[in-house]
Amino acid sequence: LDLYHAQIGEGNLTELVREAYDYIGEIQVADVPGRMEPGTGEINYRRIGDELQALEFSGVVGLEGWASGDSHEALTAFIDAFS
């Protein structure tokens, strides 16, 4: 599930995660706009991370964006959103 493109195309990502849960093998993460790490755009990745934990998602969550600055800080923002 590519959340970057889902946000551009339709939004309502929490509901999308719930509806598509049985079909999700991997979550791809990048914020909108700019395709950078969580916290740089309009997507509330903390909320999505909470929903994935509530659903007991055990698949892969991958950062599919670029660092807005320091790469270590970008990775920390990604980890914080999903842990």
C-alpha cells in the first residue's frame, strides 16, 4: 500500500488501511508534498502507525522518500511515527 500515492489520489488513509488490511503486504511511506520523511507534510503518520499497531500489522513498512535534511533525523522521524 503506497500511502504517498493514496493521499494524492484519495486521502482518508486511516480508513483505507482498515479496508485494505487483509490485502496489505507492505506499506510504503513518504509525506505529501515533497515525498520526504514523516512530519514534513500533510499526512499524520503517527495516526496511521497507531492504526497499524491496533490492527497488529506485522508486515514491512518502508520509507520510500528522501530526507528533507539530515538523513539520521529523517530516519528518526520515520521510526518515531511507526513505533
